[in-house]
Amino acid sequence: MRILITRLIILCVLLGGINTGDSHLFGQDSKKEQTSKKKKRPTKKQPTKKKTSSKKKPTKKKTTRKKAPTKKSAKKRPSSKKLTTKKRPTKKRPTKKRPSVKSKVQPKKPMPPKVNVIELSRDFNMLTEELESSSQQLAHATSYLQPYDRKKIVKIENRSTPKISIEDLEDKVFSMPDDGSSMRELGLRYESEQRYEDAKDVYLRSIARNPLNPDNHYYLGRVYQENGELLHAQQAFEEALDIDPNHKATLNVLSNITGVSEEAKMSNDLLKRSADQQPQGPASKIKVIQELIYNRKFADALSMTETALETYPDQSGLNYLKGVSLEELGQSVEAKKSYQKAIHLDSQNVDAHLALANHYYSQGKYIYAAMAFGDVVMVNPGDTESRYMQGLCYYNANEWKRSADVWETLLRVQPNHPLVKALLPQTYYIIAVEYNRGGEPSKGRNAFQNAMSINPNTGVWLPGSYRTLGKFYREKGMYTESLAAYQETVELRPKDSFAYLGLGITYWRMNESLLAKASWKRSLELNPENNEARGWMIIADNEN
């Protein structure tokens, strides 16, 4: 019986139906389970962890172990659960997170950048200093260069470019037909544009109005001579000498013609005719001196010329022949003086101008040679060869813009001049490089476009441009740029003997004797007849 009762009590205890003295243990375990659940939940969301724990502390004080378990306490337990269930939504705290979300949305508005006043003032000062320095440099450059450029440009315009148009001259000649100077100027303008028929018409009208003026016959003879019409030229010169057997301009032209050509034959015939008319005149002397020069008897020619000048000191042709004899004898300084005196006596003596120009060119005085060739063109505008030489002299003197101006004028008269078509693009390319190096790329592009418009085949003129730049930079002491230019030439034209020659000279100036000798050796391999490279090799071997 006791066994049955004990079993029933145990069953009731297990089912919770009977309140035993150890019931507080089960209640305590249930509280521990509840508190453990509450502690585990806040770990998922950190912001609500502290607040749940702070509100649970009063509940722990109410349910202390000192109080005996009663029915009231048992009834209050579910109330604690109700409290916790009511407060559970506070664990998520969605409302408290919203301010943080709003704070993240607010940066969408662009915030103004912070301005560093110190850095801004420093940048401003640097810009103002650079502007002031550049303006000072510009003012210095313009004050240094502008006056000289103006003088040179005005001088060139006075010598080469006309002030009066052809139309104005034609109107002037029409209104004043007896004005010989205007007629001559109009004829020269026609000759400069190779309008020889119009020039003939002008001189024929001058002869019709004043047939006793030997100058008019001489002008007409020169036009015929330039066109190769030697018979008509001879007839015009005869008329001039018949009027004045000592006509200086005609005798000067005839004295400058030597050799065995048809033109020389015409000169000999006219001089003989004039000498027969006036045996003691200068024509007979000039004819004999010409023969001596042709036979290379320069000493005899010089002696006879000096004797003739004692009688005719103002004869321009005799002074010219004296200069030729002196130059052939190696007396270049005295020859130059004779040419200058001949020009002083007769500014229209074309051959004296040409001889002086060639003298300067042989001496390497390219600026003076260009001016002398310009005088030749001024006297004889149809001389395209002298105009080309004028541009070449400026080119050799590194006066690129002046050279381009002269050659542009020549292309208007002779558009297919082969040398100009090859050299003028080089000139424009060098101008373009210099503009780019000077910080003016727009002008450089224009110059390059000019080069391409003249000859778009860069393979013809580009290597020569670099070779010329190499020499130009070397003469200015810019050895690095000179080497770069010559190396570009070698890349474009690997078998250019003169490129290796120039490269060696630049290395020699830089005291790189081994590299210089290697360059000259390569130049001789490409062109064994390059005597200049061989001469440099001899100099290098002697110094070593």
C-alpha cells in the first residue's frame, strides 16, 4: 500500500500537480531559462543589449531566493513573462535606427569644398610672378629685335618690291609719253614678269619718240639678247654705237662677253666695228683685252687695262676687265675694288654686279653676296639664275625667312624651277622647327603646310632639312640638337655620305675624336671621293 502511495506522489510531482517544498528549485530553473533566452537575443542586435539588461534588473530584485515560494509568487511569474513579451518589440528598435539612416542620406547634398587660403594665395602669387616675367621677357625681346627687323625689312622692300603698280605706271606713261624715266621703269617691270613683248613695245615707242637717244636702242638690244635673238640685239647695239661710239652701257655689255659662242662672236663684231669708227676709242682697247683674257694671258691683260684706264678712267667696262684679270691672278681684294668702281661708274653694269656677287660667294660672305645678286636682279629682272642665287645665299647664311621670300618670288615667275622645288620646302620645314622650338606652334604648322604645298613628297626634301639643321645647330654651339638632326638624316637616308661627315664634325667639336673618326670613316665608305671627310681624317690622325 505504501508503495502505491509513493508512486502516486512521484507521479503527481512529475506532473506538477502537487506543490512540494522543492518547487522553488523548478521555478528557479525556469527563471534561468528565461534569463538565458533574454541574454541570447540581444547578442544579435547590439544597440538593444544594454537597455534590455537594465530593465531586467528590477525583476531580479523581486524574485530573490530569500522569499519563500508562495502562490502569489507563482501567480506573478506569468506577469513577468507578460512584461517581457510587451518589451520584446523594443529589442528591434527600428525607430532608433532611423536617425542613423537619415544621417546617411544627408551627404547626398554636395558639400562646398574647403578652401585653403594659404595655398590659394601662394598659387596666385606664382601666377602673377610668371605673368610679370613673361611680359618682361617679351618687352625685352621686342625692344631688342624690332628696330633692326624694321630697318632690314624696309631696305629689302626698297630694293626688291615696287612701290607703284604696273597699272599706275601704264596710266602715267599714257598721260606723259615723253617721260623717259617712266618708260624705262615700265619696261623693267615688264621684264621682271618676263613680259618681253610688252617691254619691246615700250622701248620701240621710246625709239619712235626719240631716235637719237642711244639708251633706247641699248634697252631694246638687251631685251633681244635676253630672249636669245642675237641678230636683232646686234642691230640695236649697232644703232647705239653709231650714235655714240663710246656709249658706256653698250660697251660694258660687249666687254663682258668672252669665249667662242655666238654671243661672243656678236660682241667681237660690234667692238671691231666701233674700233674701226674710232681707232683711238675704248672699243679697240676692250677688244684686245678680251682676247688676252680668253687666252689666259692675265698679266698682259692687266697691264693693257691699266694703260687704257689712264686714257679712259671713267670707263666702267675697263674697270670690270681689270677686276677679272686681278682675280685670276689671285689679288681678290684689288679685284673687288675694281668691280665696285665699275659699278660706281655705271650702276647698270650687270656683269660688274654679277662678278662682285660671285666674289663674295666664293669668300663665304653670303649676306653680301645675296645683296649683290639682288642688285643683278634689279638691273636685269629677267635673270632667274641670279634670283635663285640670291635665295641660296640667304639660305647658306641661315636667313631662312629671307630665302623663302626670294624663292617664292622666283616661283611666281618660274613655277617649276627644280632646285627651288627641292630647297624651298626644306627652308619652310626649318622655319617650322624653329617656331616650335620657340614656343609658337601655330606658326610652325603654317610653315609646315607651306612646305607640303610646294612639294608633298617629303622623301625628297626632309633628309636635307635635317642635315641643314645639324649644321645650323652646330654653328650655334647646340651640339645635342646637331647630333639629333644628323641622326634623323641617317635614319631617313642611311647612305648619305654628307650626313656622316657633318656628324663627325659635330663629334669633333665635342672632343669625341673616336666617334668623329668612325663617322668620317663611314662617310668615306659611302663616298670614297669625299675629300672633305678625308681631310678631317688627316687632321685627326695628325693631332693624335
